[in-house]
Amino acid sequence: MEYSISGDARLALDLALTVRHGGSGDVTDDLTDVMGLATWVRAHADNLPATVGPLVDEATLTSVRDLRGAVRSLFARAVGPGEPSPADAARLLPVPEALARLNEAAALTPTVPVLTWGPGADPVVHHRPATGEDPLTAALARAALAFLASPERQRLRACHAPRCVRYFLKEHPRQEWCKPSCGNRARVARHHDRHKKTPV
């Protein structure tokens, strides 16, 4: 049985995955500067509201990074009683602080009522984000809120392959790792441990 992934889950997960294993034992952060965030926003433009433009600044970078810390802390809670990602284990925010940060970020773009009334149709009120706030951080926070409150949250796992720091959504019932290469690394590590413990 294969599972599908909603747009909110994908966006929240992709934000968390901007922290990943760098390949040489270190952790890589895709959001170290404004250019990194701008690149990430362009890559995710199809999943972001139209009010989110491609231009970002230092203040937006700081707010998105703060939000990511809250999201990863709440992901660590969601995978419990399993272990969180090794990248988070030593720097998790307290849950009340992570929740407050997420909720505050979701409120960065208040909505305003907008009336539309097409020819031959009834008038309809839509709620659209007001301009001039922080629509990017708000959109990411709202995606994380929707994901964490959905049944999809129960499929969230931390990958525990050697050196991996990613979270992932189980896409099939037997999935243990975020990607096949992590499964291979874990099997090699288990094989090595077994042979190391076997007396010669």
C-alpha cells in the first residue's frame, strides 16, 4: 500500500529537510544566507501562495530559520516515543516555546475579506492575506500547522541511518529509512557491527 503526501505535509517536511547530512559527517544547512532561502523559495514556488514573492531579506531569513527550529522540535515530539533526528537531539526547543513560535509565525500575515462578484454569479467573500507583512513565514507556518494537525503526522519518522538527520513520511508500511542509500548504509553498519563482535 502506497501513501500519498499532501501539499502542506510536503512543504513542512521540505522546510525541515533544509537541515541535512552533508556527506562528510557534518550537517549542511541550506538556509545559511538570503541567497539560499531565495533559491529554496523559487524551488517551492508552486506550493506557496501567490502573495509570496521571490524576494527575501535578512529579516525573512531569520524568521524562517526560527520557524524551522520550531517545526523540527515539533517533528521530534511527533515521532515520539521514537528518537528525534540526531541533528535536533541536543537543541530541541521546549514544546510550549515551539508551539508559540509556530502560532506567532502563522499570524504574520493577517487575512482580509475580499468580495468577488462575477457576472451571473452570487457574490462571494474570500479571505486573502494582507500585504506588507511576512507572507513566506506565515505560509510555511500554516502548512506546518495543517500537517501537524492532520493524520499524516502519524507517518512522520526520523531516519536513524548512520549520519542521517532527516525526517520523512512513511510512504509504505515497511519503510524504515528516508531513502534507499540510508537503508544501504544502515545494513552495512549492522553487518560491520555483527562481524566486529564475532570472535575470530
